[in-house]
Amino acid sequence: MANKILIADDEQNIVISLEFLMKREGFEVTVAGDGEEAITRIREIRPDLVLLDVMMPRKSGFEVCQEVKADAELQATKILMLTAKGRDTEVAKGLAMGADGYMTKPFSTKELVAKVRSLLGMGA
């Protein structure tokens, strides 16, 4: 069975490219356009991994991450935060809130796929 990935990002061009890339790699993909929708989708589909943008409307990626990791039923969900903010403080904040990984935009697709596979225990 394919691993389920939720892409939570409000930038449509990023969502389209991430969705194409993840589907090409054989993952089952669902999309959320803001933080509130991301939480709803996570509860509904129980993805194996969430590609989570930090800067989103209605709830930031940090808030989504914190909410997921605080919920006993959801805390096993892997979270890879994606952000244009690559400052050390932002990375530290994301990891402190329970994110399993952090990538700064722009990133190479090869790098992203390797990170996703690693987080899902699939090897590169």
C-alpha cells in the first residue's frame, strides 16, 4: 500500500509541483491550502507524512505541527516543514515543536525525495 502524504501549502505553484513529484514517486497525495484545512485532513486521512509550509493562512505550520504532536492519536505522524525562512531560529523552533525534519525553499527535488523516503524509513 502506498504511503499517504499530505501537502499543506497555500502557494498553488508549489503545491502543483510537490503533488506531481510525490505522485511520480508512488505516494498517495492529498492537499490542504491552509493550516485549518491541514488539521482537518490530518484527522481524516491519517497521512504517514505531512509536507508542511510554515507561512499559511488561518494557522501557521508551527501551530499545525504543535497541535498534531500534542494529540496522542496523531503524534506518530511525520512532519517535514518547508519554509522560505531558513534562519537557525526558525529551524530550531520547528524542530522544538516536534517537526521530524526541516527544508528551506528553494530545495532540490532530489533532496526532497531523499528526505521524504528517509523519514518514511524507505531508504533513498
